[in-house]
Amino acid sequence: MTSFNPPPGRQVPQQANPSWMGQVRPRDYRPAPESGRSAAPGGQPAYAVALPARSSAGMAALTLGGGILAFFSLFLVLPFVLENTGPAGFVVGFIASLLPLGSVLLAVRYIDRWEPEPKRLLFFAFGWGALVSIAVTMLIQPFFTFAAGPASGLDYRTFAVTVQAPVVEEFAKSLGLLLLLLFARKQFDGPVDGIVFAFTVAGGFAFTENILYFGRAIAESSAPGADLAVIFFLRGVMSPFAHAIFTGTTGLILGLAARRWHSGLALLAFPVGLVPAMLLHSGWNSMGRDFLAQYIVVQVPIFLLAVLVVVLLRVAERRLTRQRLLEYAAAGWLTPQEVAMMSTPAGRRSALRWAGTVGRRPQMKALLHAATRLAFTRQRILSGRDVAAHQLDEQQQLGELLRLREAVLR
């Protein structure tokens, strides 16, 4: 395959940058490959020839290693939780914790709907949050207290709530995000991905923590029903997204760094991303007697700001998808009508409804996902990082797109 680099001083076409998420440097810009540039036997474009999918050793190692770590973490976390809750408290806490977890996972599904992440990476993120990050917290918490506690000048309870928990817990959760960025960088390539993975990690962490809190209300209280109701209202109704928002800031910053991939930049973005997460966590834990007033004046606006950020990111993601697919349309791969169908919510809904009437909804859904993956592969090509490798992915994905389109229309 040939590729094109603009001559020095050439400007990137204005339409190539539909949003701040998709900025392209002039030296990295290259047009989409022409569909008729080379032909395979029978007159079909060369891209239509099936190419073997490239395996990701990093992602395989990540999921295998994550599974092993989660398995061994279970032997540390489960006895600790059972010791503090008792069997009855554990069962009640587990069931009650499913409700706030469900709200977080529904949010993840909504955010991730446009360009779904591989399920095994989402399982890794959840397992890391629910087990590994809890185990890491338990292991390093005593050392952090010993090293930083006396120097803080705070009493133990204040230190534990406002310093120890935010620092240790956010580090433990976000370590999983850093591993995802380093070992699954093809899937972790933007701020939306960072938020999706961060919410999933945080949802897992809050799930286990809620089991502990809810179970203690059963095991240690003389009025377990009333205490459980109060704690559930505070954690399950008023703040199911607290951990997600804390860790989501780290995921957002790591995702922004992933737009210009460089391992050194990722390592630098990690501590930078931890700062707002720890500050937000500490601010939440520091609310005292005027909890309700601070909740309304501070925490509710933070939540609304988080919602606004997610909405803006999704809009930018759709605009980026549309522009990149339009570039393939200009090269002859798609029609403008197909781009509108694949890159707008209304177009996708209409396409899925039509496909359902002819019994091809699964094929249409696969086609829409393939088109989105292709658009983001092109964005990775235009980012200037690992261009040759991503162009091989582009070849495979263009062939897949043609086959899926044929399966839908036959």
C-alpha cells in the first residue's frame, strides 16, 4: 500500500479537524487510500481480500495477568470482607451492592455504545477494581500510614479519611488504567475510552466497598434494618457515581495523553491524572456536619459537570467518526448516504430498524461497529504513531467492511 505525506508547509484540510478530539498535524496528514488504486483478481479492490487479523500479544498478556492477579486477590479480599460482615451481612451487602453497580454499568454502556470496547478488557477493568485494587489498597495502606501519617500532623481518623484513603485508593484503581494504556493501546486511544475504563474500574471498587459497608450495617448494628437503609441511601442513592467521577478524571487525562501516543507521555500523565482524582476524593471524604449543604453546593455541580463532559465527548466522537468516514467516501469506499447512516444516531436507528424487518439486524449492527472501528483506525493513522501497523489494520478492516455490507444487502 502506498501512503502520502504532505510536502513541507502544506496545511491540513480544514474539514479534517472536525473537533478538538481529532486534531491532525500537517506532517502526519495522509488521504484515505483510493478504493480502485490496486485491484485483486476479478476486479475486486485489493482491500477486499481477507487478511488475517493481527493478534495483540500485549492485550492477551494483560487479560491473562489480570485474571491471575484477580484470582489471588480473591484469597485476600474475600476473607477480609467476610470477617467484617459475617455470612449474613455479606449476602445482604452483596445483593444491595448490585443496585448502585447496575447504575454505573448502565452509564458505562451508554458512554461506550458508539465505539464499544472489547469485553475482555472491560472484564479486566472490573476485576481490577473489584479485587486487585482492593488487595493493593490493603497491602500498601499500612506502609503509607507509617511513612506519611506522623508527618501530616493529623489525628489518625482525619488522616485516614482525608489523606490515606484518597491517595492509596486512587493509586490502586488507576494503576489498572495505566496497565490498560500500556498494554492495550490500540483500544485505549482517547478520552472516551479512558472514562469507560475508569468508570468500570471504579464501579468494581465501589461494589466491593459497598458490600463491606452494607454488610457491616447488618453485622454490627443493633438496628440493622434502619442503619442499612441510611447507609444505602448515602452510598447507593446519593453517591453511586462518586468513585466513578474520582477515577474518571484520571481516565480522562490518560485518554488525552493517548491521543499523542508516547510511553513517556503516558507515564507522565499518570501522576498528573491522579491529582484531581485524589483531590475530589479527599473533598468528598472531608464533608462533615454540613454534609447536605456541601453536597448540594459542591458535589451536585461536580456531577453535572461530569455529565456535561461525557455529552461533549460523545458529540465530538460522532463528529470525528463522520469526518473520517467521509474521507473514505471521497476515496470511493462508501457513499455519502452510507456515511450518514453509519455516523449519526438517527441514521443508525433507522438502519437497525430496516435490518430488523429483513432479518439482518445482527449483520447491520456488526457493519456499524466495523465502520466506527475503521474511522478510529484512520484517526490513529493520522496521529502519526505506529502508522505502518495501523495501515495493516486499515486493510483488514476495509475488507471486513465490504464483506459485512454485502451480507447486509444480499
